[in-house]
Amino acid sequence: MNVSGSLRVPGDKSISHRTLIFGALSQGVSRVSDILPSADVHSTAGVLRSLGVAIPELSKDFVVRGVGRRGLVPPTVDLDCGNSGTTTRLMAGVVAACPPPMQATFVGDSSLSRRPMRRIARPIEAMGGRVELPSHHGLPMVIHGSSLRAVEWTSEVASAQVKSAVLLAALVAGVRAQVTEPARSRDHTERMLTARGASIEVEGNTVTLDGPSPLIAMDTSVPGDPSSAAFFAALGALADSGEIRLEHVCVNETRTGFLDCLRAMGARVSEENRRLDGGEWIADIIIQAGGLRATQVTAAQVPSMVDEIPMLACLATRAEGETVITGAGELRVKESDRIAAVVSNLKALGADAEELPDGMRIRGSDAPLAGRVVTHGDHRLAMAFGILGAAHGNAIEIDDPDCVAVSYPQFWADLSRSVTP
């Protein structure tokens, strides 16, 4: 397989969600360009519209007219979050801090409805909020707006969504919040809030929002999503020859674990045009093929590459030696149980893979892989196995290729353009 060309992957999903939410909560008008127009981001836009924010149809360039921290209105319909855990958890923090008579019911698709919401309900309740959950602790979830108090919260898991829910609840309520995690999670919320005038302090794994602070409207050009870029970085690493250039990618250090892992496996990964924009580091990434060797991933590395682990597992089938991934139990409560789903699909294709309680073990080989992948509607599984299927000698069918629309609607077209005879 030969690869070539340059491409700009879709806008970062995490930053896209937050750009809409922070723009809505700001005072004034924010211009937004290059947002990710995916199903998940459309869910955030729809929820904000239901809460009274004038969010136009998502396009290449548009404006958000903020209503301020206290300007949201009670919805007249359920807040449909689709498949988006980020929408649900971040907006739960926002809604919980709105004054009565605010009340909202969060709903989603069957996959999202099974995902754990107790992890955000607990800190919201510790702040004095009211959250109603069904017996399985998923959706539908009813949140009653309340007068919240300050909190010092120690999270059991390193989760940017939990951290962000608490920080946003405190921001809207105008109170102090301190969140401590077992490991550092993605820090887009901290960076973007700071750029918009909020008082944020970061010390180790502890983040503090210090009291009330109105947000300043700010124009945002959304950089490329490193989780989406990871698939094409993996394609370059798997190639027999050539290189791929990924332009204008977010290289926030809490998101670059996969690139570090590629380097450790022997791929040649470099950066050009590194610059700071809107609080986030951005660069062009160049990937060239190299003989891949196995690697070890531990709990400390997982938060910076949690969404890329399915892709890493697929890469490991082509690497020399045994790759072991541990400390990734969070993958069991994503869009699918990604540990079980990845391992079962690898086995079905003929790879040597073993499921661990909090990860997996994969032994590399150059034997061709063939078969049908069951994605369970999980976009990251579809893309990871799609990349593996492009490697020389493999014949892999994806059962639900359209599920990539959640994060990367143009994925298959970009893949076709990047692989040359």
C-alpha cells in the first residue's frame, strides 16, 4: 500500500462542542469557522436552540449570539442529545446551575441511554443540584435548575466530561469549584474558558474555577481533530511507502498520546508550523512509514489517547511482538464496550488478540486478515478497522460504514484519496 497527499481532517469534536456552549454563555457575538458538522455537534446545537440560544445551521462560517451565563430559558421539549455523551454531560452541568423554574429532561439514542450518568449526577448533587436518574443510571435524566454552592470534588476517573460538567455548573452559578482527577484528562475546557476571561488555575491534576466571571465573546477557528487525524496517521504508519501530511491539527499535549505511541512503535512522525491559536497549540503533522514494533500502554497514558485505542489495537496486529494495553477500563462505557468489541472483531478477522479486564493483548503478525467487522454502531471501530482493511493483503468488510458520520462524515472519501496503487 502506498499513501500520499495532504488533507485537513474535520474540526476537533471536543473544541466544536465547547465553542458552541461557551459562545452561548458569553456576552456578545462569537464568529465560528471550520466547526465539525457531525451528528454529535448537531446535537449540542439542537440542545442550545431548545434552551433559547439563536444557533444557526452549522456551516463553514457563522455567528453565535450569546445570552450570557444566566440567559438560558426552560425548554418546552426534551433535550435530545442523540449519541453524544459530551452534549449530555456538559449541558447537564449548565442546566443544573440555571435558576428555577429551569427543568430539562435529557434523552438520547439507545447507546447513549445506557451510558453512565451517575458520575456527573454525584458532583452536581454535592453542589446542591437535583438530578433524577432511572434505575440503570443512564437516560432519560431529569435535571432541575437550582441555586448551587461551591464544591471541592475528587473524581474517581480521569474524565474531561465530568470535570467540565462541574466547572460549567460553577461558572453558571457563579461559585468556586475545584476538581481533582487521578490523572490529567483533556484540558480544552480550562484553556478555552481562560481565553474567554474565566479565572482558572491548574496545579497538577487539580483544576480550580475561582468564583463568578462573565465570559467574553471570542471568534474561533476550530482546528483539526487529533482523534480523527489519528486514523490517517495510522494509515501512514501502516503504508509500505509514501507519506501523509495532516494540516492544521490540534496538538494539545493532553491529546497527543497516540502520536507519541506511533513514534515508540517506529513510525516517523514530525511536526511543522507549530503555533498557538485561541489557547490551543496547532501544527501540521507528517507521517512516514516505518517498520512497526509492539508497545506497552499503561493507565497513565490512556487519558491522552483514550479514543484512539481501537486504532492502536488494529495497528498492533501488524507490529512485531506483543502489544499490551492496560488501565483502559473506561473503554467499556463508551459508545460500545470497546474492549470486548475490538478483541472479538480482531479474533474474527484472524488476529491473535486477548481481552483483559481493563485492556487487551495483541500479538502482531504479517498474516492477511479477512472478514466482516461488527461495529455496534461505534464510529471509532468503523474507522479503525477501515484503516486496517486498507493495509496490503487484508480484506475487511465494515457492517455499518455510515456510522462514521458521528465524527467524520467524509472519512471514506478521504481514505480513498489517500491510498494510491
